[in-house]
Amino acid sequence: MEIPDGLFYTKTHEWARREAQETVVGITAHAQDELRDIVFIELPKVGRTVSRGQPAAVIESVKAAFDIYAPVSGTITRVNDAVVQSPQAVNQDCYGQGWLFAVAPSTPAEFATLLSSADYASVLKAASH
């Protein structure tokens, strides 16, 4: 399972990538694999304030609907409208074209609470036992 270095992760299977003044957010390969066929994505509105660990978006698959949690607190600066039009992009390229939204962090120190790729791999390994 792909767990790229250089990204940060949550125990709820979101990834976060720092870019200039933003944090770009998506779901991990593990999450999209568990969801399987993604059919609908509801993204937050630009300008909305989100809090770390609180629901920010919703992804529906043919199996069920799942909340996507904000890995850091802040204000939504961008959303990926392309995944709303073609939700399967998340299944095809969850770390690239399948990103979901970007946040301008209000509390940069929260980044220190996120998991490294090695830590996230340990979480997945522990959950599979």
C-alpha cells in the first residue's frame, strides 16, 4: 500500500501536504481502497472555518458515506471541483489529482500532532492484527 514520504497523516486516514501558506488535504490509499467505488463527494465551501478532527467533507461510495476530517484547523482556501464532477479520480490518484481541499492553517503547531509516513504505516499494521 502506498504511503508517500513528505506527507503527514491522521489516524482517520486523511493526508496533509504543506504548500506555501496552505495545507492540501486528501484521503489515503488505504481509505480509498476501503471505500472502493466512490460515487459522490461533498466538499466544504471556500471561506468556511474548520477545526482539527472535525468533519469537513463527505465521501460516498457504493458501500456507505464517510466523513472526512480536517487534519488542521483553519479556513478553506480552495476545493478540488474536479473530484466533485469525477469522484473516481480519488480512487485513481488519491495523492495527486484526487486531492480534496486546501486549508490556511490558523494554528500551525497542530501540524506537529500529525503522523509521519512511518507512524501511519504502524497504525495500519496495528489495525490489521
